[in-house]
Amino acid sequence: MDERTLVLVKPDGVQRGLIGEVVSRIERKGLRLVSLELKTVDRSLAEQHYAEHEGKGFYEELLSFITSAPVAAMVVEGPRAVAAFRQIAGGTDPVEKAVPGSIRGDLALETGSNIVHGSDSPESAEREIKLWFG
Ligand code: RTP
Ligand code: MG
């Protein structure tokens, strides 16, 4: 049974010209791209997207980062798409957690600018796809 997940190439990834690199890794894994849109993120969308982190020390920094420049939002589909994309993205901290071979492990240095977002569960994916694509 196929599943869907929401993937974002965050402002650092877009500015570094890494949209194609991320799409390529998604496709090579065997996942399919079903929607792709460049979006400017306003404060309200950012707050809803990152609601689970409200009140944490990095929350404000996270919101200003995600609203700082366009992101590439995509819906990605395939068997176990949520976990499969989290695997190719790598852990949140690109140095301490993400392994070499993953997007973050290969291409990022800092937790605050770790190139991609992927939904963390099928329930989050459903909520986030509605939020970003209506
Ligand atoms: P994402 O939601 O962006 O896919 O990342 P994630 O699941 O791997 O990590 P999450 O815990 O959801 O955190 C969201 C984003 O907030 C930043 N962060 N900074 N300074 C910190 O301790 C810290 N922790 C998280 C990261 O940019 C992370 O991707
Ligand atoms: Mg997360």
C-alpha cells in the first residue's frame, strides 16, 4: 500500500541550488514526485507547520529561517514513503546524527540549516499535505 509524505527543500537548499539533487535522490530511491511547487512561506504557514515545536528554544529561529526565502514543497509517494524519505534525509543534526550517504550527511553542516524537511509519521504527512497543498 503506497503512502504519501511532505518533503520541503528548505531555504538553504533552494539557495544552494540543491532542489535537483534532492529530487534526484528521491527518484533514485524509487519514490515518486506527485506535486512540486516553489512557495514563499508566511508566518502563519510556518507556525502551523512547526506547531509541535512552539515554546522550544529554537522555535523563533526556526520560523525566521523557514520564512526567509522560498522553499520547494513536494508530495512524494511510494511504499513506506514517510520512513523512506526520513532515511534518505538522515538525522536532524547533519554531523552528529546524519550518516554519510544521506542528504544531510553529505550536504549539510548545521542543524538549523539542514536542507530538507520530511514528515515524521503518516499522520503528520496527512496534516502537512493538507496544509501545504490544500
Ligand atoms: P524537519 O521537521 O525539518 O524534517 O526536521 P526533523 O524532523 O529532523 O527535526 P525536528 O525535531 O522536527 O526539528 C525541526 C527543525 O528544527 C531545527 N532544530 N534545531 N537547535 C536545535 O536543537 C534544533 N533542533 C531542531 C532543525 O532545523 C530541524 O530540522
Ligand atoms: Mg520534524
